[in-house]
Amino acid sequence: MAKQDIQFTAYLSQSLEVLSRGGALLVSTGKNGRPNVMTIGWGTVGWIWGKPIFCVLVRPSRYTHECLEATPEFTVNIPPRSLAGAVAYCGKVSGRDEDKFAAQNLTATPGRRVAPPVVEECVIHYECRVVEKNSVIQQTLSAEIDRSAYRSGDYHTLYFGEIVAVYADADALTKLA
């Protein structure tokens, strides 16, 4: 079934719910052009600089960080519940060590407007181009968040991606339920 173009707000509440309960799949590509998929549980979507923006947080120690620095584009893919095992796996294994697409039988389908592919088995896809990035600064962070999220000191880089395409399965809501 063909994916249908949608407004970035069409399934926004459902996408944020998936992000908060188990994670979405962020796909990037490195210098070698090989796609990498990583589970993300933190992110936000909004209207900034007169543009629809998906902001994702990636620690510098992650292979995805290296990929985003090489190719400043990404896709955020909202998985159905049936992919819970793959989502968990992609959050535990590094793309430096193996091809997570192959390991989890995920299909990398070319993006419509960005270099990184989408995860075909997911039901909603956001394609993004980085328009700004900045790092979490320990000195300006609340002590409570610093203690709870940054025990190792690996402070996230925030990548602000302009959403340039959004599309979904026609039955996306059914698959998310």
C-alpha cells in the first residue's frame, strides 16, 4: 500500500505518544552512505523560525552523532507496536558494530527529499534537514536533570531538523493501537 503525504501535525499526538512509551526510530547516513537506525525516546516537534521542526537529541558518543555530523539530514520513523522488539534492539546495539537494518529484517526505503532512508515497516515518517544544532551546557542545566540524565557527562547535541516531508500508511492509526 502506498504511503500518503500528510500534514506534519496530522498524527503528531500519536507520534509523540509512541516516542514517550518506547521510542521511535531515527535514521541517519554516515560518510560511507550506509544507513544507521537508532532508537530515540526524547524529541519534540513544533513551529520554530516559521518552519515545522523536529528536534532530536543525540549523545556525542553515539554512532548516529557521527552520521549526523557527516550528513545533516535524518528521518524519524514511528513504528507500530509489532516492532517493539526491533525498537528495543536498535536502542541497545551500535551501528558501528553491525547493520541493524539487516539484523532486525528492517527495510531501508529511499527518502523522498533527504538522503537517509525511512524504515518501510514503520507507519509514519518525518524527513528532516538540520537547520540548527547546539549542545546541552552543563552550567545552564538544572541540577536535577544533570543528576538524572547525565551521570556519565555525555551531554546531548540537539539537532533541529526542518520537516521537509511527512507521509504515512493509510491505516496508520489502526497499526499504532
